[in-house]
Amino acid sequence: MPRTNFQELLDAGVHFGHLKRKWNPAMAPYIFMERNGIHIIDLEKTIVKLDEAASAMKHIARSGKKILFVATKKQAKEIVAEKVKQVNMPYVTERWPGGMLTNFPTIRKAVKKMGSIDKMATDGTFSNLSKREKLQVTRQRAKLEKNLGSIVDLTRLPSALFVVDVCKEHIAVREAKRLGIPVFAMVDTNSDPTDIEFPIPANDDASKSISLIVSLLCQSIEEGLNERKMEKDKEPVQKDWKIARKDLETKDLPDSVIAALADEEEEEEPEAEDESTVDEIEADEEITAVIDDTEEE
């Protein structure tokens, strides 16, 4: 049964595309018609693609993997942050820091630095700093929190990426493709869906459209998380991933998603406790670069 219907999508304005002169020919299969110089998206195809994406996200969530949501455009920031928080998935709503995926260890290092600063505040080290040092540390913590605070729990690369606007988030999409991470995306009539595993033809500018699509996907993630919880209660023993892979291959999912889901869980290295000194908190060159790169221009 479809997760939504034609009328609901119509009411949210999901069908409105861009001006005809701005269209991308690769979107031709998803365009229903042109009216008053504006392309109209075929909502029947949107329903089909949305169901496919929701089903795949549900499987990813049920496997215990993370999906990183990316939405840095003004009208999508608050919507994505609010809805994605509810399903405990990581998200980026400020400027995308270059190398977020391809240089993930450095990003993790910057996130750990936040923990180091917090530890200083609790163990009394912070009170021993000079006024100038306190100001530097506080500013650094604020910048890191603003740009990386929403990915604190992302201890490894995500299994999938969701973006609201393919054109605006082209760097994130390119990094994901380079690492073989499957991409889910809202694609408007000016976008190129060629390299997107799960394109969802939809208006990516209207807040109502974004809210509806993200809500439906988050519902599917929540369903997957609930099923995972029920399975854990019934079977405390970890499932054999070879058997799991065979199960997944019976589903209508792309190879990249199956590989992401059926990959054997790697043992996470325990994070060594940071014994931060004032010199460390002044940050090494890599972390400083991350902070500078994520600042709003």
C-alpha cells in the first residue's frame, strides 16, 4: 500500500517544478507536462519512487545502520532538524564541511575535541585557564557545536545519504559516490538524477513539499527501528550476516544498498580518553581547518 496519495502530494505542491528553460533533460521521464512555462512533475511516478526509497530506508534502519540527512538550504534546515532528531539519525543543516565523508577521521577528531572541552569544564581544568584562553576555548566549542553537533553520534561512515537538493548538495553527493554510499534525494526538474540510487521527483523548494517527503521517510525509518527493537527482544543472539545477505537479495534493492546493509559489523575501537591540555585545546592544524571550513561565508 502506498505511503501517500496523489491528493496529499498535490496539496503540498510537490508537483511544481522549475521554469522550462532551467530544466535538466535527464528529468524528462519524471515530467508530466509543461504549463505556463513551468514543468509539472508526474506525481504517479513520485508515489512509486517514494515507496521504493521508504522501503529501502526501513531496511537500513532495521539493520541498525545510520542514514545521514543533508539539507543546508534555508527552507529545509528547521524541517529536517526537527523531524530527523525524532528518529535519532545524524544530519547536517549548516554548510557542508568539505571532506565530511572522504576525510571522516579528521571530522571525528574535531567531534572528539568537543568532548575534550566538555571534560575540561567538568574536571575543573577550565577554571585554571586565563581569561583569553577561556574565550578561545569557548568560541571553538561554539563553532564545533554549530556545525558538527548534530553528528556527534556518527562514529563511522553512514550507510546511506539523503539530500533535499541535489544541485546545492553536489559536494556531499560526489563524496558519497566516491565511497560507494547509496544516495536518496529529492530531485526537482533542474536536477540530474543519473547518479542517485533513489531519486524522488519532487519540488525541493517549497517547505510543505520538503516537510511531507521528509516526514514520510522518517516514518519508514521509525518503523524499521521499531521492528529492530522487537527482533532484539525476541532474538538476543546476533543474526548471521551471511543469512541476512541472502534475505536482502530477495528484496528489490540495489546492490549498493545490500552491500551497505550486509557488511559485517566492524569492531569499533574504544575511544581513548582525552587528557586535554591547554595546548591541545588551541587545536591542531587539521581541526582548525575543519572549523574554518564550516564557518558561514
